[in-house]
Amino acid sequence: MKKSDPLATTGLRPIDRRTDEKNVSAESVVDTDNSVGGKFLILVADDSADSVAMVSLFLQQQGYRVVSASNGEDAIAVATQTMPNLILMDISMPTLDGLGATRRIRDDETLRNIPVIAVTAFGTEGFQRAAYDVGVSGYLTKPIDLDRMNQLIARLLSPSNSGNLTSQR
């Protein structure tokens, strides 16, 4: 599988590693976007390029910054590298599925508090239970209702939320 830079096709500003740190201004480091989601970074993990494109475009239109991964292993690597505010995790992916990736995220001290929303075509109670058992914060079925997704993301990212909506199981 071809490795790609997770920041290459996102709304994140490129990092110029040649810049002398003492010459970097606050404006070039701090995101000055004042839109609703502008300060939040969301990782979209899905093996379907079409799903990633659709969800990413919608999130960017809402003002969120987006990075992506095409399998569970890459999702963990990208999350470790970028420390997103929230992860949209497809359940059925190659290499490592979304449940396994979420389990490993919950076991990682630096990632465990990042809200993970399971995104799947499987809407059965058994799949929902399995997802919540590994520590997801929310559950969406495909085809994704974009308005519902947006509301769930907003609730999970709100300052008053603990990052888990277990009461909505």
C-alpha cells in the first residue's frame, strides 16, 4: 500500500521545516480562522475514497480542518502525528478494522481522550454494542446523515462535553 503524507490534501497549512524557529510569528503558527469549526482538527478514517472525499468536503465547508487515513493502522499513526480533536472511524477497513483501531486508541495514554465516532453500514444492535464496548463516543450509520453527524460532532467538541455520549446508546 502506498504511503502518503496525511497533511498533503487537507486544509492544514504546510509545515516549512526550513524556517528558523525564532523567526516564526504567532500568526503563522496559530490558526486565525474564526469560523465555527476552524480551530478543530478531525481525522476521517475510511477505506472508501468517495466517503473520505464527501465527509471531508462537508467538514471543511463547516470550517473544520481534516486529515484522513484509509485503514486502522494508518488512523492510529495519523492520530499520533496530528492529535486530532475528534476521529470519524469506519468500522470495516483493511489491515486493522475500526474496532481494533479504537481499542488501541483507548489504550494509548496520549490518544485515549479523543472522541471517536463509529461510522458504519452495520446498524444492528450487536455492532453498536461492540462499538460502544471498545470505547466509541457516538455511532453513525451509512449513508451518513450529514446534519446528524454535524450535530454529534458539535456536541462532542463542545467545552461542556466530556467527550463521550454513552447516555445516547
